[in-house]
Amino acid sequence: MKDDFIFAIFIGWLILVIFWFSTLMFIYIRKPPQSKLTKNFIIYSAIAFFIIFLFIWIIWVSDSFLR
């Protein structure tokens, strides 16, 4: 049951990352005049998502070895 929950969080986060970065890229390509989207924001966003994604992956992998 716990493995299913961690797997669901992992897949949900992966889907969220895909949609988040597709939205950021769409806004970055369009370059609206009032946009506050900068390269730094994209980099910080990628780092934050990667850190959380890595944390979820570590929990998932380390928990699987305990069985």
C-alpha cells in the first residue's frame, strides 16, 4: 500500500513537471510585454522541481529495499 502511494506521488510529480515546464516554455517563447518570466526564474524552478523529484525518488528506492 505504501509503495503504491509513493509510486502515485512519483507519477503525479512527473506529470506536474511536464505541464509546468511546457507552460514556462510557452510563455518564454511568446515573450509577453508584461511578463516577469526570466531565465533565473526558470532555472530556480527547475532546481526546485529536481530537488523534490530527487527526494521522492530516494524515498521510493530506499523504501523498496526494506522489504
